[in-house]
Amino acid sequence: MSSIKEQPELGFSTSNLPTQLFINNEFVDSKSSDTLSVYNPKDGSLVSDKVSIADSGDVDTAVAAAEAAFPAWKAVPALQRREILLTFASLIEKHTRGLAELTRITLGAPFETMGKFEAGLCAETFRYYAAWIDKFAGESYPQQDGFMRITRNEPLGVTAGIVPWNGPLGIVGLKAAPALATGNCFILKPSEKTPFAALALGQLIREAGFPPGVFQVLSGAGNTGALLARHMRVRKISFTGSIPTGKLIQKMAAESNLKRVTLELGGKSPAVVFDDCNLDNAVEWCVNAIATNTGQMCYAASRLYVQDGILDRFTEKYKAALEERARAVGDPDNDSTLVGPLVDEAQYQRVTGFIERGSQQGTLLTGGNLVRDKGFFVQPTVFTNVKPDAEIYRQEIFGPVSILNSFTTEEEALQKANATEYGLMAGVFTQDINKAMRVAAEFESGMVGINCISITFMNTPFGGSKQSGLGRECGRNALEHYTEPKTIMINLNY
Ligand code: NAD
């Protein structure tokens, strides 16, 4: 392994796109001649029609390479494996700009508000899990009844991660880092809408010193993901995406080899704002929580419940702040842009459809208009007085669209917040810590923010309850999801 200073520049750029699969530390053409086309959401122009689709032969080749690499990889001494993960993290950080550009041309995410964050998240996850490598071996129990017991946390073997388009690099870290840290081999399947940053990682995987077959990247659409989910020799799938696809993954996993499954799915996250909150703080968090990444965030605060006494003032400030954010919607190539377009035409049709129908389901407070005459831009949009059975109230829109309703009592707020099949994130805004803790305990949600929302930390579990997911990423939990505890019982009496 050479030092970071000696590493060559990222070999890929917007004029030299990575389009091949990365198998066994080589960039290779897929066995199929079918390719994916990807478009730039800022104007709808074609970016490439040559992105490889991994077919069953490619998936089998990658799984065989991973299986061959596994025995040696799990035996790599902890400190050496740690060095590889740390080097990879530094390489990602070094190539932040280049990787962010490769994402921006298909996701439309501005560098300052998303691209930089994503690369930082990916690098930081590798650092975080590198530090766990020599600290998650297992446990031993004191002698009892003539027996001693030891548990070993053993890797599963060939694991795979299927990621969505809204966090094409950050989410890679959340899956690949704990998998690789615990000695598994890992196959990454990026979204068909945003494949380039993931494919470019091949160069950095090699440079960091991962042995061939340990960390591979297979581009393709849902069919490639399904080949991994159904594969008899893949032992674990970690999936982030929509609830319907998540359910299919779990079914395929059960019907094939009962592979382990982690599901990070959608959300419709409530923010409950009490009269006694710090108003400016509540407004700032609620605005960022629906505008970041053009609202295409699983934990976006898309349902606001504001107590009667503060309703008018909150509504006025929230509206004004979102209208200011609407003025920062624009060309994602411009560093002063805060909000870019939606990812593609399909997403644009979906979100604008919700907005159009929403006018019959509530009162439009702000937004709803076209921002530019080309590209997939929408204004941050808010509806008030929305009926609880309306689709904009119940369904995940996955765009910069929120609903703002009122409440009178704490019980009513909780009843409204919890009346959903989603359970990813919730937030409560109040300066009464007792009330905050009461509400936090009653939210049916995997994550709760007090005087904040739509935020996560590396060292605490990330994930949802109810239909928002299964299992957790981040923290120690992710390590547990990539290992199997083996109990060894030693008879001391024979
Ligand atoms: P999606 O379910 O359409 O696709 C996600 C991934 O699954 C893609 O890589 C896709 O190619 C693959 N896929 C599609 N069909 C498949 C199949 N039959 N078998 C295997 N793989 C298949 O989701 P999306 O539109 O890319 O992402 C948006 C969704 O992701 C939203 O619902 C959002 O809330 C959710 N999301 C959740 C989290 C979280 O951590 N909870 C984070 C980000 C996004």
C-alpha cells in the first residue's frame, strides 16, 4: 500500500465516466450487452447510455470471487484491516469534489448542501468502523458448573448492499464499512439513477489495498438487486429504499437461503411543535428537514403539528423561511445553490402530481409553482388544514412538500403523530424537558429528536420501527447485523 500523497488523481470525471462493473479488483464489461441510460435532472439531458447492467453471470462471477476472497480476508490481522479501511476513508475525502460531481450530474445535488456532506459521511463511516475492528471479537463468561463459555462474533461471508439514489455515496459507507470491518466480503449495487460515484469507488478500493473480491460494485437496475437478494450464496442483504421493494427483498431472502436482511425504508416523519418552544429554533430545523436534498430524504419532517397558541407565528415564519429557500433553488453546478432539482422526470411527475391533487385535500400555503422552464425543479411547498385521510397526509411524497396541521393537547399531538404505518423519525420542540421526555417515550418511531429533527449520528442506531424498517444501521448495532455470534462451551471437568 502506498501513502495517500502518492495516490494518482481520481481517474474518472464527468467527461470520463465509470461505466464498467468492478469485479475482483478489475473494471470489466458486463456479460450482457444491455446498458442503462442516465440523465441530468437540471435539464433532462442524457449523461450516458452506456452504464453496465450486471446480469446473472456477472452476479455469479462476483459472488464466486467474494467467496474465494473471504477466508483470507476474515483472517487479515485487525490492525492491517483497519489500515485498509482508514486509507479508503482518506481517499474518499481526498476525492470529495470528484465523487460529488459524479453524483451531481445525475442526482442534481448541490455540492455545499449535499455533495460535501455525502462524501464526508462515507469517509467518516469507514473511520468509525475501522476503530471497531479490534473491539468486537466476542465475550467470555466466568466459569460456572464446570463450564466456561466464549462467544465469537463471526462474519457471515458474502454480503451485499442495495442502495437508493438519494444518498448514493453516504449510504454506501453505512453498509460497506461495518460489513468489511467485521471481515465480510461486500458487493455493492448502486441505484440505476445514480451509479457513477459508486462505480468510481473501484479505483479507490484497489488503491486502499482491499484484496481482489473483497469489495465489488455491480451496477444495474432492480433485476440486478433481485439476483443478489435471491442468490443462494449471498448471506446477507442490507437494503435501503422504498417499502414495496423492501418487502420483496425480504420475501426473496426467505425463499432462497434465509439470508439475513436489514431494511431501511421510507418515512413520513412528524414534528410536534409546542407553544413553549424556541420558535426560531423550531422553524430552522423544520425548514432544513424538508428542504435538504430537495426533500428527498427518508427522515424528512413532512408532517408538522403545531400547538394552537403558536400556530399563527410559526406558520408565518415557516412560510417566510421556505420562500427564502425557494429563492435558492437553482442550477446545482453553481456553488451558491442550496436546493437542486428532483432526481428525474419520474420523480418530478410523482411530486408535482401530489402537489396538484393536494390543492383539493388542503390549503396551499406556499410553493407549488414551476421554478424553471426546463429541468425537474419544484418549489418547497406547504399545505395546511389537510384532512387525515388525504394522500398528501398519509403517503411519503419524497420531495420538498410538507403538511402543517394544528393540535391543542399533548395527547392529541401524539395520537396524530403516531397514526401512521411509518416510524422512522419524529421530533418534539418544547422547552419543558419533562414534556419532551414524555413525548419522546411515546413516539412510535426508531429515532426522536428533542428540539431538533432529521439528524443522525454515527455512533447511535439509525433505522425505523413499524414499516419504516427492520434492523439498524450505525453504531454497534450494525456490527451485530453483519456477524453471527458463535457460542463455544468448554468442559473444564473431564
Ligand atoms: P427503490 O426501492 O425503488 O430502489 C432502491 C434500490 O433497490 C435501487 O438500487 C433499485 O435498483 C433496487 N431495486 C428495485 N427493485 C428491486 C428488486 N425487485 N429487487 C432488488 N432490488 C431492487 O427506492 P428508491 O426510489 O431508489 O429510493 C427512495 C426510497 O428510499 C424512499 O422510500 C426513501 O424513503 C427510502 N430511503 C430510506 C432510507 C432509510 O435509511 N430509511 C434512506 C434513503 C432512502
